[in-house]
Amino acid sequence: MYRKGAYVVDVREDRIAQVIGGSSSRVQLQSPDGTLQWEVPFAALRLATGEEREAAGLRPYLGTCPDCVTLAARRRTVPPEQRGKAAADAHRHWITAHSTQEANQ
């Protein structure tokens, strides 16, 4: 199961979407602009890459959000054994501050 807020690709149509819910076998998605919603089998999805998210315009905050800039710098400078936690912190911030429908309104 993908977490709510995660961006995935519906491989059947090569379309990026955000996870909004689901069960163990089906996942509810919405288009990045929130205009379309659909449900797909879990097996028809994969996580969207950073490049795919950026190409879809889903990461414009990187240059302007001070917290994102700080967290991204931290990810690059911490020792290797701390990179997992630094990446999780950055991801958590991104989901709560930039990825939910409420945050984008």
C-alpha cells in the first residue's frame, strides 16, 4: 500500500497521480490538479521518480520554501549513516507542507 500523499504512476496510462486512499488490492488516486479521481489495482502502480514529479510541476517549492532548502542541504551533508533519517524528515515535511490538498489551496 502506498501512503496517502505519495505520487505514483499509473503504468497502464503512464499518468502521474497522488494517492488519496485505498485498500490492500486497490488504490484511490487523483490527478495532481485534483480534477480527476480514479481507482486502480495496486499492481498497476509504481512510485513516481523525482524527475517525473518535477516534470509534472509538483516540486516548485524547492527553491522557495526555507524548510525544504534546509532539509535538502542537510540530506546532502549528513554522514551516510544518517541519510535515511534526513531523507525521511524531508519527505515528511514535503507531505505535510506541500503535498496535501489543504496545503495547496
